[in-house]
Amino acid sequence: MNAPFSALYTFKNFTDLTEQESDEVLRGRNDPEVRRWMASDRVITLDEHRRFIVLLNASPSQAYLKVARNGHFAGVYSLTDIKEEYVVGGFWVTDYARQRLLSLSVVFQCICYVFETFPIETIRGYQLMDNNPVAKLNQMLGFGPGEAPANADPRMNYLTLTRDNWSSKVLSDRKLLKLLEIAERRNED
């Protein structure tokens, strides 16, 4: 796949974070703007966060990635329920990315990274039904309606993105690529 991957973006597994980086992730996750769109909007304590990081070391079916753009913390991309054929993906972006209108770029780069790094065919996801900005973003990135799991949360829309759709449609979408180029050019540091 010839993804327009940007070297400005780096990805670091939570299990490899320094304590300072881990604390930065926790502060970002507890940002009220991030929490309001999470499945659980409660504040995560430092002890809970540290236990979660320790448990990730023993969990081959999960990967949480700290995303940076040009050295600035830009968001998190989570991969859960990792299987050979699919993964459940999720994301949130930091104030840094939101203020610079880089949310689309951050998530685009995350998806490029996932399809380049993991041998999966499908990314499944979900979003709160009333999260219209993320619904538009997901649609632009090629996500379509997906099958709801047996334990479906009635507040969520379930989505899916296949590697084939990403490769054949999304990566050649001129409008999308132009929006990404404009956002990145506007934020040259």
C-alpha cells in the first residue's frame, strides 16, 4: 500500500512510555472535552491508569498508541480485541490537535499506521450517536455501518473500515487528500 504516510507522526505503545509520557496521556484522557465523548466519561485516577498500563503488558489482544505530531502529543489510537481478521479501533485527539484543526490528519495517520503495521483486514469501531463531528470524520475516512455486537450499547453507532476500501477508495480520494494537505501546510512548525 502506498499510503501518504507523514514522517511528522510517530506512534509509541503505552507499554513503552516513560512515566512522564504516561502521565501526559492521563491528563489528555481526563480533559473534559475528551471525556464528554467517551463511552465512560468519568475521570480516571492515577492509580487506575498505572494499573491499566501494567495490565497492557500481559495483553496481546490490545495495543494503545500515543500519537505525536512533530514532537507534540496529538492523541491516542486504541486497538482492542486484536484478531487476525479485524481489530476494534478507537481514538481521541488532544487540545493541540483540535486547536490546529488536525483531528482528521491525526486519525488518518493512525489508520495508515494500523494497516501498515498490523496484518488485519478490518478496523471496527463505534461512536456515540450524537457525536456528529466524529461521525463526519469517520465517514470521510471510509467507515461505513457495521454490525452491532451481541452486547451492543444502544447509545452507539457501530462502524467498519476494510483494508480494501481504505486502499482503493480512501487513499485515492482527492478531496480528502487535499484537506489533509491544507491542514498540514497550515500547521508547519
